[in-house]
Amino acid sequence: YRGLVEATFEAVFVHEDGVVVECNDEALALLGYRRAQVLGRYIWDLAPSDSQGEIQARIARDERGEGTSWARRADGRLVPVRVRARTVEADGRRLRVVVLREGQLTPRLAGERA
């Protein structure tokens, strides 16, 4: 699935039980990480600490969805993102694919960080 992940123009993270097992160059560029800093890390570590519990709950419920949120860059700055996530079966494994696209700062997001 590595080739598919790299073929997209959006930031893609793939995780298994919350642990990032793959990401593409777009994801690294969006958040300013090197691959070695992301692989093996929990996906919720890439979000603000006050969102991590909600992310863990969505993963536990195997929730498929999309929305707006924040992602944490390597330098600690937060960036608004559009998020889409779903679980897929690949090579006998249950993997969760998370796609991020840099988003607009909506009034709701602005209010979260005010």
C-alpha cells in the first residue's frame, strides 16, 4: 500500500491500533516531521493534548468520518486541518487510514483555541 499512499496529493497517515505504520511525504511536509519521527508514534501525539482522548475514543469505536480539527506540527504550532478517517483491511491487518488537508480557520476552530 506504500505506492498508493505516496500517489495522493493529501497528507496520509496509516496506523494500526493507534501506532503509525506508514505516512507519505505530503504528511511529513504538512506537519514538518521526518519519517523516523512519525513511524512508531501514536497518531494522537500529532494532535493537541486536549483532543487526544477524543481521538482515542473514535479509534476504539472504529468511527468513520470527517471534520475539522487541529494538528500539531513538529515545531509545536497548531495547524487547522480537514480530517477524514476510516478502517480498512490489508494483508490480514486492520489499518486505519487518516487523510489530512490543511484547512481554513473556521469560527468554531478559532473559538477552540481562544
